[in-house]
Amino acid sequence: MATAVLTTWDYVALVTYFAIVLSAGIYALFISNRGTVSGYFLAGRFLTWLPVGASIWASNIGSEHFVGLAGDAAVTGLSPAAFDINGLSQLPIMAYLFIPVYIASGVCTLPEFMMKRFGGHRIRIYLACMSIFLYIVSRISVDLYSGAIFIKESFGWNQYVAIAILLAFVAVIYCH
């Protein structure tokens, strides 16, 4: 099997893509009003429904989709995408039902909502700890690994260097 050789235009496309995504993230980091519920869910009511909906859908797409689903689809066909295609119809319905409830109650997270709804801090702490643990085990580790594979295959970098770069970007964004 022949290996693909990237040309100069391939590198330009990759660097442009990463620059646009990073620029959009930094721009949103500095101009967004995430301190309020309206700013968190509705971008301060400055955007129409299309960019808000696209943002909700795009926030679900990660490096595991590019590496895992693309590879699986190349082998088996389009069936791996059925789960995400179903999400196109289900996610807007869930957002339509639950975002007004979250906004009306003045919360941003499910643990916070459960504490307000049922009272007590134990349920909030339990759900937050369970969510963090499951997210680390099931999502972050996969995202780091598949992101490193994507960078390694795209640029030919060492996998551990790619993981360190990904962690550095995350640290810069979250420390702001």
C-alpha cells in the first residue's frame, strides 16, 4: 500500500484550518459573555439561531470523529455515521425542550439544575464527580489519543509531542 505524500498546498490547507479554528476560539474567548446564563446559552442574544445551532452541533464533533468514524466508514460504509445523523434530528429537539428550562431556572449545568430542583448539595456533587470521572475516562483520553494520531499522520510529528501541544492549547484556553 502506497503512502500519501503531502504537498505544499496540503500543508497550507492544514495550517489555515488550524489557524481559523484557533482564531475563532480566541475571538470567542475574549468577546463572549459566559458569566450569565443568557450569555452562556444564547451568546448574549447577538447571534441568530443558525450559528447557535451550528455551534451546538459542532461542539459534539471532535478528533475521534475524524480518526475513528472516518476510518470505520472507509471500511464498512456509511453505517457508523447513522448515530451522528440521528443526532441532527434529536439534538435540536432536546435543546428546544431543555434550554428554556435551564434559562428560566438560571443554571448552566445538569448538576446545578438537579440541586435547584431537588435541593441539597449531595446530588450536585455526586453528578459533577461522576460526570468528570466518566468524561476523563471515556472522552478526554480518546480525544487526546485520536488528536495526536491526526497530528502525527498530518505533520509527521512525534505522538507525545502532539499530545503535549494539545494539552498546552487546552491549558491556555482554560486558564484564561
